[in-house]
Amino acid sequence: MTAGSTSSPRTTESAGSTQSAGSTRSSESPKFPESAESLRERAAAALTAARLRTAALTDSVSDAELTAQHSPLMSPLVWDLAHIGNMEELWLLRNVAGREAMRPEIDPLYDAFEHPRSERPKLPLLGPAEARTYASEVRGRVFDLLESTPMEGTALLDSGYVFGMIAQHEQQHDETMLITHQLRRGAPALAAPDPSPPRGPAPTATEVLVPGGPFTMGTSVEPWSLDNERPAHERDLAPFWIDTVPVTCADFQEFIADGGYRERRWWAPRGWEQIRAHSIEAPLFWRKEAGQWLRRRFGVDEPVPDEEPVLHVSWYEADAYARWADRRLPTEAEWEKAARFDPATGRSTRYPWGDADPTPEHANLGQRHLRPARAGSYPAGASALGVRQLIGDVWEWTSSDFLPYPGFRAFPYREYSEVFFGPEHKVLRGGSFAVDPVACRGTFRNWDLPVRRQIFSGFRTARDA
């Protein structure tokens, strides 16, 4: 993805539209079929939006900064740029169109599993001009292909799945490149307006009761969903309470002030080892000067904003805060029920607010802003139960390990999800301000190692009812 910071880009191998629904009692909102022309327009728009964002992230810095490694956790920006083109060529020009490789000699350089991020600067990578030219040539051929390719007939083509997969892949690498921008030192290279102050009524309660009972988790009808989101299946949960909004910076400062980073009892054993080994005393990019907490955000030093959701915390930090607050992190299933379940109909909607695609009134997505909005923003994006900001702003850690759903089938390749299943990775939900709407929905699953802090991660807490 995210995006995230695993060793693999979030390329896609989902069972696309070919998997069966996991349950005959599924009450998932249906996604009505689109015409081939409409699908082509949607695919072209998603691919264009991704490429404009890629250009903004790579044209804003010098060639020297594109080829530099700003952190051993991240690739040089120029690697991501060429990798985006290479994946697009592989899946659209070679797999779909059956064409010969344009530059077969570079395939090993841009295989995310062959070379760890820390080693990529030593590879004979394409330079900035070459990488831009290559990605542009691939895209030109892809648009020609899009005009004539049927939007049905195979699992890759049904509903334009493979084009949506590639648009999501590019946007996920754009989020990764935005993380690199946050890690780089020097003058700010990016700019965006701040989110508007919250409009409409403020939340009237700090937590919301989610009723117990069954609900449909995952999807079997969302045409561009990835393999780990599938298939739809029924989960039965006990009632629970969940925070109305994500935990804020002010909330987290109370944990710090109360000695949260010094009290072993709040921490999972490996988390305690991590913070002690690295002298961690606050979220990443925070520092205290003259009694005030400051943070560095995309090259700007500023006071930590009390009303924003806390950002750049690891799973261990989120878990420790929840224990300190006499609460817990929600499970992944609890998070999804709070986000998708409509008690009036018993259905699971595509998004918290319903089935309509996101707009700027619903959520902080798409890098329109370079920070989360204040807690309590976007009342139009609240779930049917009244939970706010479940989509956008910050990725939210859950207590769950990243595991397959019943009936999971890898598609179109194992390396997107299957190789990461297990207790080593924790699930994050909901997206962040850095996530594009094409790669964010109520069923979308992100995952990362519990030590990761450079990602745009926050959390909310829950408790048993």
C-alpha cells in the first residue's frame, strides 16, 4: 500500500469477480454491473489520477533526491517510479495483450521480493529520465489497449478488474512515496491546504454501542476488491463499544504524561523490548522543547495539534495506550461491523455512509491534505451507528493478525497477500489522508509489522459491552 511498509508492494492477486460468496445468507450491498464503455472510462480515470499523483511526488524533488535513499526502510523514489511502470507492463501488456517484454533485463531489478529495500540503491536502476520515459511509454500502450480490450471473458478482465488492480497498485506506491517524503530531510517539497474545520454537529458521545449478532464481512460483489477482501462470509459478534472518533494527540499526550512509555505493565513483551532498545518516548517525528510537544511534518516543524488523530504510532504503542486506558484495540471484525453494518436493514454497506463512492464531504482521502482532519470531522461520513472518520485520516490498527478469510483463494498471484498471512503482521483498516479512494473501501485490508511507525497509522479503542 500502503502502501504500508512491508517488503512487498501491494500488487494484486485477488480472486477478483470469480470467487463465490462465502455464505448463502450474505447480506452485502450489491454492486450493479457497468457497461464496457463505463468501465473503460472508470479505468482510464483511475489510471490518470494515479499517474498525475506519481508525477507530483517525483517532479517535486531533484534527480539527486529521487535516486537517494532517505531511509533504509524505503526504496529510492526512482525505484518506485520504474516499478510502477514495470508492474503495469507485466500485467496489462504482457498478461492481457500477450506482448513481448519491452525491457526484460530490468525485470529482476524491480521484483520486490528479489531485493530488499535497503539494497535497492546499489542496483543498476533506471535513472530518473529513463524511468519517466519507460513508465510513459508503457502507459501510452496501455491506453491503446484499454480502448479495444473486452471487459469480460476471464477473471482478469471481468469488470475491468486488471485495470483497477494496476490503478490501485500505483496509488499504493504513491502512498509509499509520500511516506518517503515524510522521512526525507530538507526544505518542504510538497504543499496542500489544511482540512476545513469540522462542519455540522459535534459527536454527542465519546463511544458508540455496536449491537451483537451476525453481519456480512468481506465482499464477493465489489468488482475491484483484492483477494484478501474475499469472499463475503458471516461473522457473529458479541456487543461492544467503540470510540466515536480516533484517539487524538491530546489523548495520547495524557498517556505520555502519566509515564506510559516507562510502565512495563502496559506493553506487550516485544513492544517493551522495542521501545527500550530504541529509546522511544513518543510517536515518531515528535520531540519536546521548552515543555511543548513539536512534530516534523513533510519538512515543517510545528506544535503537535491536540485535536488531530495521533499519527505515526506502532501497533505496540496503540496496544499499550489501550491497556492504559482500560480498553483494548478492536478486532478487525469489530472494526468492519462498526463501519459497514446498518441495523435498519441488516446489510453491510460498501462504506460507512452507504454505497455511494467517497466525496470530500465523506472523508479525508487522496492526498488533498497532508494531515488528518480534526477528530469529529466529516459528519456526512459517519456510519449508520454514528461512528466517525472510519475511512480516511489515519490507518487504524486492530488487534487482529493478518489471516485469510474462509474460502480465500489467491488471485492472480500469491505474493500479494498469501505470503504475508500469519501472526507476524497486524491488520490496519480504514485508509488515511494518503490513500486514494480507488484503494480504500469498507472491506479494504492493510497489514504491517507491529513495530512500524513511519506509516500513516493511528487507532481507536474498544471495550466489551
